[in-house]
Amino acid sequence: MSINLDVEFYCSECDEFEPDIEKEEIHLSGICWDDRIKHNTLIKCQHRNRCKAIYDKAMQKVKEN
């Protein structure tokens, strides 16, 4: 089981951060007397594409000046 955060540096203190959680089920059988389910969890922000576009546009403007 693992929990992974996939967030950019500009997301760390964002007031609009909304978690977008993806869970992958891993079925473990034969380890104990019963079947077990574990999850790999990936957490991203729902607004990541919008914020990346804003960041990229700002960086482009900085490079032009």
C-alpha cells in the first residue's frame, strides 16, 4: 500500500486546492486465511491543468521581458 502526492510547488499553499484521489485496488490472496485488498493512492489537485496553464503563461511573459 502506498500514498503518493503529485503536486507542483505552486500548489502547496493554494487556497483552491481540491484533492483528486485515484485509488488502485490490489488484491492479495493466499497470504493469509482470507483475501485482502490494499490500495495504491495517488493524490493530485483537481485544478492542476488550469494552474499549470496560468504558470506556463506567466513564465512565457517573464522570458519575453
